[in-house]
Amino acid sequence: MNKKIFIFMTVLIIICALLLASCDNRNEEAPPSGNAGLPSGEQDNELSSGNSNPDGFVYELNADKASYTVKGLAKDNNITQIVIPSTYQGKPVTQIDSYAFRNCSRIVSVSLSPNIMSIGTYAFYNCTALQGVYITDMSSWCNINFNGSYSNPLEYAHKLYLNNKLVTDLIIPADITRIDYYAFYNCVDLASITVEPNNAVYKSQNNCLIEKQTDRLVLGCKNSVVPDYVKSIGSSAFEGCKGLTSIEIPSGVDYIGFYAFANCVDLQSIVIKSEVNIICDGVFKNCSSLESIEIPNGVMEIGMSAFSGCSSLKNVELPSGITDIGQGAFSSCVNLTRIVIPVGVTRIGALAFVNCPNLKIYCELSTPPSGWDKTWNGSCEVEFDYFN
């Protein structure tokens, strides 16, 4: 009986050994690289979790299952020249994700394919070494949806190249029906602006890009002269415009958008003939060469940081009808020496006059109203009950 058990156990051990050997032989075969051999659903899930690829980018399959988003650089990728491919695994690469290249301070250039349709918020934030943005199609560039200034690499690069040629004479194609606020943001080398004939939405005159239906000036450059029929100046229309030294706003303009002339460091004089009611946030922020400005009588509100950083500004006269001065409106106007606050001003935001070391403020009111922030004057000397 013991002999039979011994024989049975011996046979069982041999069979198990053969089975184990067979399993080992199957496992010796190298697994397929990447996602090869996986069902399509498993491929999508693996990519959506953020896998790096040989080209140095991390991709994610979009919800449409027909295109990809660049999520960022693979770990330990030290490339300095980013070239976003037109396709990945046979599908177009259409988006760059929010924060994709944030803090990549070594990047010096970015090349985008015509397939890119959207760039997320802060995608190029703190990419301070950027020197150039390279594109091959102006129409596709104009159609990109930029989610803020830091989604556009021009925030730091300043220079846009079309087919390796620096864009100085901008030509807007006839097929363009929409241009993002930030499409040419900080594109400092623009010297002329022309719209191709038969464009249904835009036209150009005096080196200004103008929306036909609304007569809104969308984009200007250093050689722009605002036509008399223009009714409004769009947000960021001249922002960062290098070489613009003077501008005249005609009487027909009733609105000047946010940051319209911000960072125009060469702007020395501006004449506002129009009767705008609001000087919007940041309109003249960091216009460091601007020495004086006459604010029209119709202005009732000066927005946040409207004149912040105008370090050469020496003289400002506020209109009698003004009621609201925004937060930081005149902050860091280091050469401003005198300003009179009219009696009708009911609100002044925090730090409206902070870092104005040479400024003395004269108030027509005897005491500050409750709507004036307690830090409104910074450390400036204030005289109340003032009358001219």
C-alpha cells in the first residue's frame, strides 16, 4: 500500500514539474512594448493615466476618442526646444493641457502644429527663458483658444515666427472669423496690420485691426492711428506694444477695454477726446514713460491698477464727477507729486496710492467716507477740507 502511495506521489510531482516548466517557458517571451496587443479600451485607459512616450511628452486621449492632449513633459526630460507633433498614434494632437509646461524655465522655443486648437490656463507659466514661438499657419494660430495670457508662450517669448520668419507685418487671412484676445499678446515686433480682402468679420485701416460689425479696434501696433469711426478699443488691444510713443483716442470711442495699453513702456503721451465713463482695470498699467494725462470729464470710475507703475507720471487731474477709484489705481507712481480727490468720490480701494513717496493728496471732503479703504492712501500725506 505504501508502495502505491509512493508511486502516485512521484507521478504527481513529475506532472507538477512539467506544468511549472511550461509556465516558465511562456513567461520567457518578452511582453509587447507600449500598448501593442492591448484591446483599444485598455489602451485608452492606460494613456489617460498619463504615460510618457519616446518623444518626451505625456499624452492623454480626449473624450472624443479621436484626438490627444499633451499633458506635459515626461519625467527627467531636459529638452529646451519643444516641438508639439501634429499627430500621436495616428490621431491629431489638438490640445495642450493646463499647467503642461509650468515652471519649465529651461525651454527656449516652442513650435506648434496647425492641429492645436486649445491651450489651457498657465500652460507656459514661468517659462522665463522662452525666446521664440514658431508656427506654420497663421489661420490655425488665430483660431487657437488661449485660456489666459500664460497659456500663450508669447507671454515670455515676445517673438512670433511664421515659417521661420519673424512676424513684423501681420496679415490676417480672409478665412479668419475669430481672433482670441491673447493671440498676439506681447508680440512686440508688430509694425503693420493688414486684413486680406473678402474677410467677412475683420478689416484693417491705419494699421489697426477692426471688427466690422461693431467698429471695435481689436489689435493695434506701434504705427497705429485710431480711425475716427472706431467706437471702442478692445481689451489688451495695444498691450505690450513696443515702440508706440503716442496715441489719440477719437471722440467716438465710448469704451476702452481692460489692459488696453498696459505695458506700453514707450508711450509718452495719450489724448482722450472721447467721453468714456470708465477707465477700466489696468488700462495704462506700467506705462513707465507716460508723464501726464488728462482724464475726460465724463469719467466716473478709475479701475483697479489703471495707472499702477506709471513711474514717470507727474500730473493727474481727476474730473469732478468721479465717484470710484479702484484698488491700487495709482500705486507705484513714484514721481506723482499732487492729486486732488473731488468731493463726490464715495469709494477708494485698498492701496490706491501705495508706494507714491513724493505724493501729497488733497481731499475736498473733511473726512474719508466709509467706502474708502483704511489703506487707501498708503503712507502719503493727506490734507482734508481742501478747496482750490
